[in-house]
Amino acid sequence: MSQSSGMTAAMRCGRPRSRRRGDCSPLRRTKGPQAMSDLLPEIELEDRGSKGRYLLRGPGGAEAEMTFTKIGEHQIIIDHTEVPDAFRGQGAGLRLVTRAVEDARAAGKTIIPLCPFANAQFRRHPEWADVLKR
């Protein structure tokens, strides 16, 4: 059916035939930390002197964590990130690293990402270069 027949694009999109012809784009689900953040619990920070961890607690006692070690007053090392299957595909690991980046910025600290996952995230996020220890 053509546009001149009075049928709007919104009306055409409801018809399966229209979708196959490409008259409207299908709804896309956004994946990533922003989309999933409403479904995941808040990140907790456990600070135990020279060591600490960022933690997400999930149903059934599942815990996603990222551990760190403080080096002096101005640096932290991200040691390890672990995300159990209960959190897989929800952006939990990225949320943990992002929280560490935000906290480091606020405190004027730099991060040494020794953890392979955190290191990969720093490579993917050049906007974090201000907190990356070179």
C-alpha cells in the first residue's frame, strides 16, 4: 500500500507484510550496561584497607566481583573480575569496571588494569584514558 492511500507509516508497520518489505525498522533491544542497569542490583564497595572489591549480589547468592589493591594514595590495581553465569550477558563486568573508573576520577586516582577483562575494557573505552596509569 502506498503512502498516498492515506495509511501512515505507523499503521503500515503493524502489518507483517510491511516489515518484510522494509517499510519500517523492527524494534531493537538495546544491550549493554545502560539497558540492563535497571535489572541489576546496585554495586557495593567493600574497602578493607589496602584491598577491596566492587560487588553485585544477585538472586540465589550469586556474586559478581572485581577486586583491587591500593598502591599508595593515588593508584589502584584491578586484580581480578569474576562474573558467574547468573550475571552473564547482562553487562555486569562492564558495570563493575565503569564504577571503578568513576570512583577513581572522583578521587583523583589512576588505575592499573592487570585483570585481562578490565584491561580489555580500557582498550575499548578510550574515554577512560584520564584514569589509566601509563
